[in-house]
Amino acid sequence: MKLPNHGEARIPKGKVTGYLLSTTHRDGHHKAAFFMNYGFSAEEWEMLVNALLRHAAENEVVKTERTPFGTRYVVDGPLSTPSGRSVNVRVVWFIEHNETIPRLVTAYPLK
């Protein structure tokens, strides 16, 4: 199963520049080091957004978890990077109850 409504998925700029590509974020700096190692940058943050949206369109949901607030979807698979290399990542999305648009929660490398 693909992420529901993946074509409408939303990734706010702040989630990317202030978290996934932030070298100073308490929890995100390790993720920033990982993504930057493969050519992503805060200056060209849209490249990571586009790669994550392609990731959602091309890979399958591996886990679904219903919560009191909505449904969490976990998508694992290869992510294309600006370096030309493909790396395996886990991307977590969330769709709130009574909503249809997936929002990015987090992304990180798979071991």
C-alpha cells in the first residue's frame, strides 16, 4: 500500500530547515549530518522536500498505527540524493482524523 493521498502530502519549510537540515537542532543535528553527507543543504531545502515526496510515491507503507489523533504511516525504502547515491531511509507521515493530507513527521536513515 502506498501512502494515502501522497500526491497532496505537505512538508513545511520549517520542518526541513529547522529540523532535518539543522546542525543546531537538539534532536535533528544527527539527521542533518546524514542528509548533508549526501548533498542536501538548508540553502536548497526544496531538494530534500522533492526527494521525500518522491520517496512517498515510490515506496510502500510498512507500518500503520492508529492513534487518538489520527493515523501514522511509516514508509521505508531508497531515497535519491543529490550526490547520485541512493540511501535507505524511514519516513514517517501523519494524517489527522477528519483530514486527508499527509504531513511529514520525521525522516532518518535505516540501519
